[in-house]
Amino acid sequence: RFPMASTSKIAIAATFLDGVDKGKWTLDDRFPMLQQLPSKKLSGPAPLRAGAVYSARELIEMMITRSNNEAADGLLRVVGGPAAVNQWVHDRAGIMDFNLDRYISTLVRDDGEFDPANHIDPRDSASPLAMAQLVKGLHDGRWLSPSSRNVLIGAMERCKTGPQRIPGQMPADVLVAHKTGSLYDTSSDVGIVTGPDGHAIALAIYVTGGQNDRRYRFDRIALIARAIYDGYSDSRQVWLSSNYAKPAAP
């Protein structure tokens, strides 16, 4: 397990979009962002108040492309809180190694309670495999309608945070749809990389430690992502060559 940090916003958005597909609300419905009020660290759930009001489509765009915490907490309240997101991931997607326990505001306020390089906190955590399964299923359209799937994956393609992470060492012709996460001594990036031939690869990379040096962790994420992309690309070329080789000349 690793701290999800803001990579959990993918699941929050997916839970909301499933509600759109079921007619509970629409992307044009307007909801308030949730602003954090002053409170003491580790004093329980952070108090929140309603802030500026935006359409659900705008809130999803802000929480995915800019990692806006107030937008994420706004939609998290709409869907029914962390328990509703867990239920969607566990029951709808069938992914178990995932647990969201707190609103993002509380998670950020209490950041640093543990060093994730030395202590595994099960709260707000997931396994990288679980997150790779989540983004793969969303990309493949397993749990959402095509329109809702496109809203989420499209926002991930427009992600502005973390250009040094998964996209950092990718070739210019590779499309990256991703969502970053950052907390004390941990950095992450989760998403889909699609090569020019249309072949897509799901990635979930979580890095802790590195003397609390973000640049070190960003470099590790970029290096791992490129190594995986190159490895799958090379293997795919070998497979294509062996399966579609031209007959030898007589």
C-alpha cells in the first residue's frame, strides 16, 4: 500500500460520473467547492464551508487538471463521502486494495503525521496494481458510459500538474492521460500512455523517500514510466514482427 494523495481524485470523479450515468445528477448541475476552515492538526475531520459554485463539469476539470482540493471535496460530498467512493471501487469496479478514509482537506491538513518511507498507513491508501486496474478499466470503458468515460479520460489528458513525472521522458508522439499525487515524502502519478500506434499502457507509479527530495522522486517516476513504455514497445514490435513476418523469398 502507498498513500494515494491526489490520485484518489480519479475514483472520486468516476463515482460521480457513474451517478450521472444513473440519472442522479448531470454535468451541468452546480455544486459548491468546499473550503477548509482553520482547525488544529490531527483534531478529527477538518471543518468545511461552502465556497464558490461551479458546474460539475468544471469541478471535474479543476480537480483533475489542476488537482484542486476544494473542487474534489465538493464532489466528494455530493457522492456521499469517502464511504461512497469505496463502495463504488469495491463493488462496481471489483477492486479491493483501495481505501479512501478522509476528505482531501483533512488529508492535507494532517500531512506529515507519518513518513510513508518508513510507515505504511492504511488510510487513504491503495496498491499500485489496484490503481493500474482502475485506470485501465476506466480507459477501456468498463464501468462508465462512453460520454462519462471521455469526460474523465479527457480531463486526465489535459492534466497540468506533474509534467516531470510520467510525461517527463516520453517521446513527443506519446499521449499521456494522468493524475498526480503529492504529500510529505511521497510522489505519485497514475495514468495511461498511448503510443502512436494506438497501443495503450496503464501505469501506477508511487515513490517514497529520496531524502524528501521531490526532484529525485519525479525523476524516478519519469525513468520508470519510460522504461515500461520502451519495454512494452520493444516487446510489441518483436511480437508483430514474428506474427506478421513476410515469407522468405524463394
